Amino acid sequence: MRVLIISPYHGGSHQAWAEGFSSFSRHQIEILSLPARYWKWRMHGGAVTLAREFLSRDLSPDILLVTDMLDLATFLALTRSRTHRLKVMLYMHENQLTYPLSGEPGKGAMRRQRGERDLHYAFINFSSMLSADRIAFNSCFHLDDLFEDLPRFLGHFPEFREVESVDTLRQKSTILPVGINWEGLRKKIDMVGARETEVPLILWNQRWEYDKNMGEFLSALSTIAAEGLSFEVALCGQAFQSQSEEFRPEIDRLGSRVIHLGFADEMLYHELLTKAEITVSTAFHEFFGISIVEAITCRVFPIVPARLSYPELIPERFHSRCLYSSRQALLELIRSAITDRGSTVSLAEELSEYMKVYDWRQVAPAYDRVLDEVAEDHRRCGGL
């Protein structure tokens, strides 16, 4: 079957998802995309540009697989001469209704609205969900989070609120986690070499933006450092100059413990993953958590909040060692991981094996089956 992936914001985890599925699916995949910048304009104008591109090219898909960054209703309207008989699956990497806002009005995605959520983007997600034949979410948490808030969102409107559509949308929704190349990643790490460090290395491998709450992470490490415990820290992830300056005082307090600061290219990142023993998340937001899954795959021990998508990612028998629900519990888990290195390394090895469930070799066939179901529904209705 010919599948066309439409990815208006094609970079980072969105690009890795599309290319990963393309590599492991048994279907024939093509990707129609735009660069990963100006996300608001991608949600507004991306559908127009991609519709023009679609109509200008010799593309003949059997089914469309599109992401939440696409205004699907507009795209289908503009391409109806060629897409009116096509089935569509919408993949929800994230949504603009429950994505957390910054506590400071001048920061974050809605800084131009002074911290007020622009509900037009949430409505684009809603209308795209209505336009799709099947909706896939990257985690149970994400699905439940959105459907819990959607009736409240619709209830704000003056009349014809369409709240009854929520049940219909939920019925055509499913869970398809993001995949990773588990075997490929492990091979790359093993090629770099064995983990040999005098003190444990703690890795931050997430963005530096407000929703990842880096300040809480640095504050916790400063507390641990003041207690005299020995560790090093690598601060990776994408950061802008303003963010680097914002966290400079906390970083300076850690001093020579910081062995890496700023974005790491692929080779250096794999080297740091090989050396790291511990990774920590203090996020306010995580609909899936690909960076944590990758770190665990590389035998890095996770310490993460007991909320968001993390309880799904971490097998239940490890929850007491990996999940925290307070600052004090966070500090205790970090202390334990640093002082009991043997247990930390052993548990990390066990957890790495569990991450095989996210290997594209396991996940891609599940995607393929859902796409087959959507196509088969169409055939039964005489559409193909």
C-alpha cells in the first residue's frame, strides 16, 4: 500500500518519527514536508503550501498519514479533486489545547498573547480530528489528557457546541507509541566504548524551554552538590542564547562538575550517552518522552516525575526507584542513584531491555495494521 506522510513541521522528533516508520514499515512510504520552523505559521499556512505541492507532484497514495501540525480540513478542501476518496489517519504528537503555558506571560509559545492561550490552534487540532478517519496518539496519557479537556473547551462556545462529537472522536482513536531503532542505537553506543567514569555522570538531554523545567533540575543538583556528593553533569539539548543566560547562575554554581554545555552533535551525544549513568526529567509537559526512551535504551538510569507519560514508559516494578512526586523524593532518588552505583547500573541494564517494546521492529507492524484497517474500512464501503 502506498502511504503519504504529510509533516508540516519536519524536524526533531517529528522527522525522526516519519523517517523511522518509513524505514521499518512494510508499506511504500513517501514524505511531503516543510522545514521545522515558525510552528504557528505551519499550522495556519502549511496546509495551503502543502496542498499546492501535493497537486503539483505526481503522487498517488492509497492513504494519508498526517501530523497534528497540519490543518487537515483546509488541506483536504484544497485538494478535494484528488483526495476526496482517500482515507486519512491523523497522528497526534502533541496538541495545542493541553500543552502547558509558561508561568511568565512574556515567555513561551503564547508570549505574543501575554500568556493567554490562542484557542484557534486548539480548534485546528479539533477540526483535523473531525476530518480524519482514524486518530492515533503517542501515549495513553496524551489521549486521556486531551479528551478530558475537550468538552470544557467546546463548552465555552455560545451555541451548537458539538460536545457530542467528543465520544465519536474517542471511538476512532487509538494508541501508537513513537518508535526507536533499538538495535541500531545499542550498536552505536557499544561501538563508542565501555562506561568508565570515576564519578557518575548525570545527563540532561531535553530542550531548555520552560515546559521541561530545567531550573528545577539545576536547583536539585545544586542541593546535592552542596551536600558533598560527587558527580558530573552534561547539559545537552537545544538552547537559545536567552535561555543559556537565564540558567547561567545555577550552572555557574555547579562549576567544574559541568563537563558539557549546549547542543551536542550526534557523535558527541552518543559518547555522552555511553558515559552517562543517570538521566533526570523535571518536565511540566511530556506527551511521550523520546529522549528518555533513547537514554534508557543506552543503559542510562531514569529519574522522572510520577505523572505525564512517564508511568507508561517505566515498567511498574521500577516505579519506586525511578518515579518521584515531590522535590524531596527527587533529591532522595538522585542521592540513591549516585551513592549506590552498582544497583543503578544493574537496574539500568534491566530497563534497557524493556525498551525493546518501542523498537520500530515491534511498533511499525502495529502502525501497518491500523493503516490496513482504515484502508479495509474504505474498501468495504466501496471506496477503493
